[in-house]
Amino acid sequence: MELESKIIMKGARKQKRAYHRLLKDMNIKCCDKPTQNLMICNAGLSTGLEQEMLQNIVSPILPNCELIMPPGRTYSFIKCNSETDAIELYNKIHGRVKLEGQTTPLYLTYTESVPNLNTNSDYVLPPGLKIIEDFISKEEEKLLLGIVDWTEKGPFSSDLKYRKVKHFGYEFQYHSNKVDPDVPIMPIPEECKFLQDLFKKHGCGEYEYDQLTVNHYLPGQGIPPHIDTHSPFEDTILSLSLGSSCVMNFKRGDKKIDVVLPPCSLLIMTGEARYAWTHGICSKNSDLVRTTNGLIKQTRDIRTSFTFRKVRRGPCPCNFVEYCDTKKDSISALTDDKAGAELEKSYVHKVYDEISDHFSETRNKGWPNVIKFLNSLNNGALIIDVGCGNGKYLQTNENIFKVGCDRSFKLTEICRQRNFEVLLSDCLYLPYKNNSVDAGISIAVIHHLSTRERRKQAISEMIRVLRPRGKCLIYVWAKEQNRNSAQSNYLKYNTSKKNEKEDDACTLQRTEQNLILPVHKNRTEFTHSDMLVPWKKKSGNNFLRYYHLFEEGELTELCSEIPLCCDWCVEQRLIRIDSSKVETNINPTGAIGKETINNVNIQQNVKMPPKCKFQEGEKVLCFHGPLIYEAKCLKSSITKEKQIKYFIHYAGWNKNWDEWVPESRVLKYNEANVQRQREVQRAHSNQQSAQKTKKGGTGSKTQGRRSDVGREKDTDSRASTPIANVDKSISRLNKSTGSIVTPSSSHDTTTEGPRKKRSRVEASGESEEYLTKVEVKIKIPEELKFVLIDESEVILKHHKLPVLPVKNTVDKILDDYVESKSVGKPETTRESVMEITKGIRDYFNITLGLQLLYKWERPQFIQMVNDNPDVLPSQMYGAFHLLRLFVRLGGMLSYTTLDERSIQLLLSHFHDFLQYLQKNHVELFNLQQDYTDPPPDYHRKYG
Ligand SMILES: O=C(O)CCC(=O)C(=O)O
Ligand SMILES: [Fe+2]
């Protein structure tokens, strides 16, 4: 009795809720009195109930009921043959039967009717999907089935894991999911000609289909869920089913629809169904199919499908940006500086000139953190505001000198009217001398630069003009507007009604540069990293501004790639990024700042969410051994440890050479990198010929072995001996050439290859000095080069880590050196040696985390910094790491403004110190003592 009343109470609540839902969804009324129709209020396809499960519950009570399970719904229906049957089911199931693993029982209610889920009804099919049953006759089916002989493997046919395929017209390439539109293959067979006429008759697209893929499925085989890539094929895709029928599963988001494909039927996918729904066939032996006699289990037989597509020869015009490869490609292809500059000209510079008055009216109040920063500067400090807009920050803190610059002439005019000191200038080329300002701010500016290189250059420019110990503050817009489950004000101030249904697809705009970019809807989440953001003028005119929305950690990563402390005595120029200061700031007009740059958190680099820089099918350049080769990225994958790797095919090489490589070995295929490829090749050839001369052309063994790595334009199938793995190749090469191994010269780091010298023409009078400066070379003693080579092997090959703190720390080595130099010498000698060692120590402490570590060592370093925040690297690391500094130091000194004499003086000290290391190398460089195996989970986490 107690159970009875519980069922009644709970059931009544469920029934009431179901009543409203059903009426709203399907215009079906629930009934208090028994009918022959039952609704299961709390179980349906979208709650995980499967037809087979329901069948197993209902059949033992009444074998002949029809089950109706509307796709994507949380409820389902049972149609009984009579009211009496329905009452029986109701009494046995309602509130009593539980599904496996569920705590709540099923609740039922009687309904006036059940939904009509006829497969051809618009309700059940995804929008844009149509099925024409009996599209061809049985004779025609037979004729088509005879076209492909699956017993032999003809051209352009392959055995895939779960089916066989054959292509006509154009080959569908499964590694890229595209076709090459310039390479036609054998045409669609003549026997299919009648189909083209039939397609026309049925209005299946206006085009003559020119690509055919025939899929051959054995029972139990299928095709994984996919959307046919947008870029290679036009809108309408047709699939003719022959042989066995099967169920094809369609899915978009949480909407799932199963569609029966009977033999001889034609499936037509257009619009949303083609562009936004995945389709696939489960690999199973049977399907549950609803017929007029209820649900039946249909065993699968061999099924063959003819999929007809039309190769696209232009951009995809669809509105389903999130599924469209052409939209994604569009901006990611923008690595070219010139194209980037053009885009900014139209969608940043021009726009700000147009909207300057209205923009200025809305920009009055500064962001509190920027004001705090400005107020924290010393009296008399000189500060630049890069991208100063209407100069709202130029009025803060009258005790400092402020100079603004902006790329918009109109905005600089506004500043001038307000009596601010401004220059019309591009943030990529600041019109200020090196080391000339005490502080800089750049608020909401750098996100208007459209390529990574340009964004990086803008930051480099800020650093260049900053004096030693100068500070700067940079804010950019963040893509992510929800942090720690809290919405930013930017989203909160959305005035549109909460329940208003957002359009699924966002609008796209083709820019004047022929790029397709998504247009952002103000006060909503940013859906893409590169977007056009509307500005509506009071007059009603709409303008679009280009924005790059920064992902979490992106700004930090960018900064970490900039040689921030290039000058010997300017160590404090290092920008620090403090994670605790990462914040989303919003000013009253809705602009968003993301990361405050004023303090290093190298951890952020490590924690960056992985994002593939390279697309599948993309032409790239890739390091193999010491050289860079043209290659193609076939696949990408993210390891458990969140490392991205790519499966690379080297152009012109046999595919046996295809290999997985880490992202650090892959470069964008662009002019700059092709140039770099040539430079690397040239340097390598020079090195080799120098080596040859040195060795007197004796044709040493190593030389012979090396020749295979040096073949840049190798077009053979690379049958000769390769260098089997990169680590080996580095050490082998370097051993034989005597060049030095450090993290930066190996493939292990993200800063691949030689760093390019600054080529910008200085705006100040220093340009000539820069241009005439020669490269500073620090000579590493021969013995010590081998020390580094051996060390690299221990780390890269044997995956050892330094034992921290090492026995002879950098501090100790430097102190001992001072002592050794001072015995019996006047105090002044001691002082000058101490000054040098202090410089080395400081420089070591700053550069270690940024430039001197192998990737493998970085997590250990971060851990060390976290565990011992007050401990300096020079108190932990030893001679090996110190030696790595000297390998990098020469290159860094080349960028200083120190005069020739000072450099010579420094060099003489360095060389003396290196001689000291060499003399004591047996004691100082002890691999066995200073390296050990990492803790077991280190491999799992970072390997
Ligand atoms: O077998 C089918 O009907 C569909 C085949 C398909 O989706 C494809 O090849 O892309
Ligand atoms: Fe498909």
C-alpha cells in the first residue's frame, strides 16, 4: 500500500511534467483514462534507452506492441493493439520496472495518440536530408553492382579497415579527406550515365556529379561518423544504397537521428544535413528497424553504396563555420606579413579613422590596473603609450612624462586637440631609440595584429625601447570570457533576452583580401580566435574591426620567445608574467584585458592547452637531422601528455620515411622559413667543406655516414642509410663536425635553428652601428665541446636529469674562480674578476629557464622553482648548464650596443674563464655524479 501511494505521488508529478512537454513538442495530449497508447515519461533515446532494451521489457508482457522512440527525446511511446493490452502494460511497468543501473523506475501515462515517425517525414530527418525510396529498379541495381569487381584490387581501390572502396573521377584521399581537383583519375563508368539523368529529374543539385566513391560493406562493417569535408565538395551529396539495407546514424550536438537506408533508395544530403550533421554506419551485424509490424531485427547482408559528389572549385559558401575547413584555413593561412598588413589596413587602421569621434566619446575612464601601474612609476619617469587611442591614459599621473603614439591619424588629432604629446606611428616600428623609456603601456592594441610574427614584433619593439630595469604593461582581449565558472562583465552586460535562441551559425564576412572571417556577436562568447568585431556608430553605420583573441597562456608564450634580455647589463629588462595577475579586466565600454605583463611564469608555457599549428594535408617544412626539408603533414595527434605530434611525409621521399615528429620540428611553409631552410643548408654545406679541408679530404668514416643527412633535394626513395633517430643524428653530426650541442641547437626546443639577426632599420641614429656590428664569437675549448655533446646524449637519449643541487654549483664554481684569480694579486684584480663573475651569475640566472634548458628538463626546473621560490638557478645547477650559457652568449652579445673595445674586454674574460673550466673539467663535468634517472612518473607525465 505504501509502495502504491509512492508510485502514485511520484508518477503523478512525472505525468504532469510529461503532459506539458508533450503538448508543446508534438501537440499530443496525455489522458487520465486508459487508451491504447502509452508514453514512457522518463526514458527515451536521449536518456540512453535503446530500442532493444525497451523491447526486452515490453515483449515478455505483450509481444506485439509497437515501440516509438522519437530521436533526441527523453521519452518514448508504446502503441498497443487494444486498451486492455495498454492497461496490462501500464500496471506491470508503471513505477515498478527499473532500467538496468537506474534507481528510478519507469513512469507511464496514457496518450491520445503516438507521433508518426514515418522515415520520410520532415520531423524525423535532419534538415536538408531526404530519402527517395525505390530510386532505381532491381535490374538497375544489378547492373550497378556489376561495375566493380571486389575480388581484385584495381586502381584507386583500397581495403580500409572496415570496408572496401573504389574511386572514380577524382581520388578521395583518406589522410586529408580531400581530393586533388587538379588530378582527375578514371572517369565515372558509363553505366552510371542513366543515374545523372535521374538525379536531374529529381532535382538533386544543378551539377553534373564528377566524383564517385563506391563503398563495399560486409555484414558487421561500417563507416565512422564524419562530415564530408566542405572544401573539396559542393553542397549536395548523394548516396545510392544497393544490396542490404542498413541504418545510418546522423548526429549534430546532442541530436541523434537514425535513418534506414533501404536498397535501391537514394539518400540526398544538402544544407545543414550535409554541412553540419555527421553521418556514419555502426559496425554491427544487424539493425533494429521499425516496420508496420513493429520493431524488427534486420540482419545485414553485403551492402554497396555509390556516393556521388561534385568537386568544388571555389570557397565553400556555407554558414556552418565551426564545421568548415575553408573558414578555419582562411585565417590560419595568414602567416604572410604582407597579407596581414593589408587586412589590418582595411579592418583596423581605416576603421579607427572612420569611427574615431564616436570611439573617443566612449573612451573616458581608464582601467584601474593600468592607472595603478602608471601611478606606481617614479616621478619624472618617461613613459610611452603604444596605441594610445584618444589619449585617455595620457592624463594619468602628472608626475611622469607621457608620450603617446597611434596608427590612426584621426585619433592622434584628437590627442593633439587635448594637448597630449603624440606621434602618428605604427607599433611595429616605434620611433624611439633603444633603451630610451622608463616604462611602456600597450592597452588593447596587439590583438589588432593579424599574424603571430607581427604580434611578436610589436612586443619586441616595446622591449627594445625600454631602458634597463624598465617595465611595461600589455593588455589584450581574451578569447575565453568565462573563468573559474564566472562570466566576465563583457558577457554579463548582454542585453538580449536570455532565452532568445542564438543562431547556430555565425555570420561570415569575406574581407577585401578574400579571407573569410566570422563576425562576432557583441557580448557573446568569442567563437573563433580571429574574428571581425562590429562597431556600430551612432549614425547607425556598422564597421568591422579585426581582432585576434588570445587563448589562455598565448601571450605568455609569445613573450617567452622574445630575446628579452639581449644586453649584457640589461638583465632587468626581462619581462615577468605572474600567473596570479592573469585576469580579465573590463572597462565600462566592454573592452577586455587579459594578461598583465609585469612579472616570469614559465609554468604557463608548459600548461598551455595544445593547439595544432599545422593542418592535416598542409605543406610544411620539417627538420630531419640537421636540415630542413619540404614535407606534408599527414596526420596530427595529441599524446596523453598533451604534446602535439605530426605524421610527416617528406616530399620526394619514399613513404617508408614517414614519421611522427614533435611540433618543434615542423615549420610553416612560408617565404621566411624557406629562406631559413636555404640558410641552414648553406651553413651545413660550409661546415662540411670546412671539415673536409681540415681533415685533408681523407674521406673519414663519419663523413661518409653523414652524407645522407645532408641531401636537401634528395629525390630518390631514400634507400641509403638514414639517421634513424634525431637524437642520434644530432650527436653524431656534432661529434664529427665539432659543432656544439645545446638545447637551442637541437630539435628539442621550440626555438629551432639559428636565431635571425635583427634586420629592422632603426629609426634612431643607431641603425648604422647595428648594421656594421660583427657577430661576437666565443671560442669554446675543444674538450668542452665534447662535454656538451656527451651531456646532450645523456639527456636526449638516456633521459637523465640533473641531480639538483649538483655538487659543484655555478655559485661555487664562480667563487672558486675568483679565488684562483685573486691569490697574490692586488685587491683591484679581485674586484674586477668579481664583477665579471657577478655578471655571469646574473645572466645565468635569467637565461637558464628561458633559453638554456632542454624541453625534457623544463618540468624539473619548474618544479624546482615552485618548491624553492627563493633559490636561484646558480645555487642548483652546475658546470654543464653554465657551459651552455657560453654557447648562447656570443649570439646575444652581437645584439648589444656595447662598443668593440668593451666586447673585446668581456671576451678576454670569458675565454679566461672557459680555460679555467677546461683545466678543471675532470672535476667539474662529471656526468655520472651530476645526472640521474628521473622519478618514475616523470616519464609518464613529460616523456
Ligand atoms: O555508404 C554510404 O552510404 C555513405 C558513404 C559515405 O558517407 C562516404 O563515403 O563519405
Ligand atoms: Fe560521407
